[in-house]
Amino acid sequence: MNLISPRVLKGFRDILPDSERVRRALTDRLESAFRQFGYVPIDTPTLEYTEVLLGKGGGETDKQIFRFQDHGGRDVALRFDLTVPFARYMAAHLNELYTPFRRYHIGKAYRGENTQRGRYREFVQCDFDIVGVDSVSADADILLTVVEAFRAIGIERIELRVAHRGLFSRFLGHLGAGEQSAEVLRTVDKLRKVGVETTKNDLVALVGDAKAAQVVEFITAGGEYDEVIRRLEELAGGPGIDSDRVRRTIGAVVEAGAGKNIIYDPTITRGLDYYTGIVFETFLPELPDIGSVCSGGRYNDLASLYTKQELPGVGGSVGLDRLLAALEQLERTPEAGPAADVLVFCLDDSLVGWYHSLARTLRNSGLTCEVYPATRKLAQQFGYAEKKGVPLAVICGPDEHAEGRINCKDLRNRESFDAAGPDEAARMLRARLGAE
């Protein structure tokens, strides 16, 4: 029999326990931040009908989708993000839900793109959205969620770069380049990757020299947010609903105490076609080369593909893998804690039932506990505990059991202590962990 090579596809990964525990610790903190804002969890299928996913993705995303026929000959695809499936979800379950509806969703998505540090073909996204209302408050709420989510994982310094797709589109219409707006927006969206000169050359090819120069003037406007918006209004033909909306949204965020994180950046356009209003990307000043670690915006027309009822929405998405790569580089990955608090050593097969009874008592006291599943040498069981990072052990053989004595050991400093029975062992072990 020929052995099959245990390999994985390019852009896909196996995650070892220590790494996965760190990932779970990170998602736990993000979930806690989302719940503080009233978001509730949902889930959707990984596989969807292709027509559902391709309805509004647009541009590069359609080319990167994993698409195939299933055994029934149906045209299906793996979800490339969590936003489009959410729009389908809302349309399908509208009568069972309520609006405004706040959800968060942490799950895998798939894109057939080139892999790089923190960017894979299978990746985890952490999404949060408010659907069913189009308001300044909802837009500001999403931006404040970003700030608090990063604070929850120990990052205070972020640059939340905000813009408005409607203002940019109005400018292009005023310029006479409205018909090329989708291509112009996607071109500007790549500016951070290719630079200003390449972007300008690409814009010249799209709209000509004179209009390209004005687009470059628009996207390079700088200064305080009020100053930038005022200049963009001038270039777009004057004040409008769009500029008023983004000004009020940022003003609300500033008043809520998060103004130091906000920058108005007209180069932020987001490449996906479904965005209609405010858009944003989040950067870490300490790691400017890692790119955006959280992005999103308003998408008032997305659900119109699946229902006639209006379902305006706004949301954001944290790229977990890229964020983890950044935290590793900054040496700020969250503490995952031990795999278990206590390991009950197995010294005699006749005591297996008692070992499990003791472990149950320890678990009922609030400790996490496992029983070593075989009678092996002490050195092997100590080595197992060390590899798993278990801080405490219970080592009890026939003699200790006959005496009613439970020997406990702090594996961090090799200090031993005895307990008279399971309940006292639980109290002493908890005290060692600082739980009492």
C-alpha cells in the first residue's frame, strides 16, 4: 500500500494546539467586546449557491471565488466573506428576526488569492453589523465598536481611516467621470499597494490626464477631518447629504471620546461594489506595512438582491489571521492560559475510578482537570504535564489512597503539599492558582 503524503493545499494551514489556543483567546476577547455593544452571534453555511455570492461582490472578488459543481450538478461556491451571506440570511429570516438587528459572526471564508504574511486562502473573519436602520448613530456605533474591540485585545493606538463612498461618487459625477466610477474606485483602492504614481498612470488610462489630475487632488487632500471634508465638498460641487453625514458621524465619535483614532482619508474606497456610504480601514501605526486589520462600511442596497424590503446595513470585519500576525510581531499575543489547571497522575489501574471521581470534584470546584489515561512511569507523566503547560498535579498511589492523603504538586516550582480528601485538595489547588 502506498502512503499518501500528509500535505495541505497552498494557502491552507493546520493549526497546532498552542497556536489555536491563542487564536481562541483572541476571539474570546473580540466576542466580549461585541457583546458589550449588544451584538448577538449567528452562523451561516460555508457553501452557498454561486448566484447568491456573485450577486454583489464585484471586481477581483469574483475572480478569486472557489466555485464548482456539487454532486447534484448545482453551481456552488465557498463564501468569500461573511457579509454577502449575511444579506441572504437576513432576507431568508426577516420574519423571525427584529430590526435593528446587531449580529457578530466569527467564521472561515475563502479566496483564491496570492498568499502572503497574514493573508491566506482559508482565513477567519470576525464580522459585526447593524442592519435595518440608516443613521448617523449606527455608523458611529460601528466605528466605536472597532475602537473598543482593539482596546479589548490590548491595542490603544490605531488609525481608523474613514471616508464616504457617496462623496467620492458625487465628486466623480461632478467631474464628468461618473460612468467610470466603479473602475476609478477600485484603482484608488489599490493606491497603498502600488503607490501614487502608478495609481495616477492607471487613472490617466481610465479618464484622461486632466480628470486624473483632479482625482489625485481629491484623494491626496490632507489635514484635520473638518478641513479635509470642506476641501472635498468644494471639489464635489459644494455641500451635500454625503459630506454632512460623514461630518456628523465623525463628530459623534469624537464626542464619545474616540476622536484621537479617527482620520479622514479620501483614498479609502473599499474595492467591493456593495458599499454605498461611510467606509473605513484600520491600521496599526507601529506596523505600517502590515496593512488594514479591520475594514468595512455602509451597504444600503446589498439585501435588495434577495428581498424587496429595504434593509440598510453598516458593519465591519476583523481579519483574524492578519491581526494575529501583527500581534506576534508586536509580541502582544493574548495569554491563552494553561490547557488544564490540574493533571491527575495515574499510578495504579485499580484506582482509575477514584482518579475520575477526584477529577470530577476538582472540576465542580471550578478547576479544569484531566486524568492521565494510562499507568506509565512518573517521568513520562511529568513530561506530558510540562509539554501541555499544566501548572498543578495530583500524585496519589495505593499507599496515599489507603492513608486518605492526597499528594499535590505545584509543577512550576516543584513544591509538594498534602490534602486530607478531595474537597481540601480542591481548595488548596484553587488557592495555588489565586482563585481563592
